Amino acid sequence: IFAGPIQFLKSAPSLDHLPSPDVPEIAFAGRSNVGKSSLLNALTGRTSLARTSVTPGRTQELNFFDIGQPLKLRLVDMPGYGFAKAPKDMVRKWRYLVNDYLRGRQVLKRTLVLIDSRHGIKDVDREVFEMLDKAATSYRIVLTKTDKIKATELDAVYAAVGDEVRKRPAAHPDVISTSSEKGMGIAELRAAVIESI
Ligand code: GTP
Ligand code: MG
């Protein structure tokens, strides 16, 4: 389905701007700058569908992308969390938007929670895991930027992250390693997305 038409649908700055809930959705969540927008582009094979940036905090709204004609799937690029320099009221706004969307969206089939392979799981990520577990919202961990670390380091972080998520009730037990830059793990991620809808 990623070979067919793909288009940006809309940006939702708040929950009353969400598209009508009639198509399965897959959301991309994770800390600021972890590579959510880049992974969405890699997954769809488009270079600049979702806007990326070296500056954290690039994505500030929920961005919806329609996949397939007839429409089969909606990908949701989310604002990042854990961005230290963000103004306080902005952080609060993001938290409400992201949490409410993740908790209450009926058509949300799975959330991909991205973890930077160089940094591993941080406490802010654990807060998100906690929230998703409580809401019983299915999620799966995706390691990003694996081109930036050595194979031995990747093996270690992959094992550690796997051990941790397998203790989490709503998390998929298997972790996917990716590099949007090098295309690594993208085919596996596509298969995982298709399987989850
Ligand atoms: P926010 O929207 O600010 O939360 O960030 P984001 O998670 O959407 O990250 P984004 O995709 O904008 O990427 C952040 C930076 O990381 C950009 O400079 C990307 O080029 C870079 N980046 C993303 N994925 C990879 C990757 O797989 N490898 C490398 N080397 N760099 C990457
Ligand atoms: Mg982004």
C-alpha cells in the first residue's frame, strides 16, 4: 500500500481538529528530534512529506497523512516530548494534545514509540509507556538512527530495550531497529505497520 498514492491530509493543533475517525491510524511518538518525521518519510518512500529539522521541536501539531487510494491507512506525525528548551505553556499544550489523542482515539491501531539508539530509553519515555499501558493502547518500540552507532553498541541497546519492553503489558515484545538515513529496517517496519492494521 505504500507504493500507491500518499498525501498530507491536515494538521490538527487541538483535538477538535482531528479528521473523522473512519480510517485506521498509526502514530509516530517519541522524544523531540528522535527522528519521527524522518521515519515517516522513509516509510512512505517520500523525501519531504513530513517536515524534518536539526532543531528539536519542529513538529508542533498532529499531522495526518493519507495512504492508499481507496484510503487504507492514516499515519500521524506527532510533536516530540521531552524538549528541555520548550516554553512551559507549549509543553503543557503538547502534553494534553498527545496524551488525549493517544488515550482516546478509537481508530488508533498502534503507536510507534521511537527511541534514539544512541541514548536508549529515558524516564520521559517511561512516562509515555506508563500512560499507554494504563490506557491499554498498543505500542511498539522502534530504535532510530542506528547508522550512528557501532554494531556492537546496537546489539547491546537492542537487547536492553527488548528486556525492558517485554515487561510492559501493552508493548509489542519485538523491537525494530531502523535508520531512515540508510534505509535499514524500513521494509520490516512497513510489514509491521501493515500487520497491525
Ligand atoms: P520533532 O518534530 O522536533 O520532535 O523531531 P522528529 O522526531 O520529527 O525528528 P526529525 O525527523 O525532524 O529528525 C531530527 C534530526 O535527526 C534531523 O536532522 C534528521 O536528519 C536526523 N535523523 C533522523 N533520522 C535519522 C537517521 O536514521 N540517521 C541519521 N544519521 N540522522 C537522522
Ligand atoms: Mg517531527
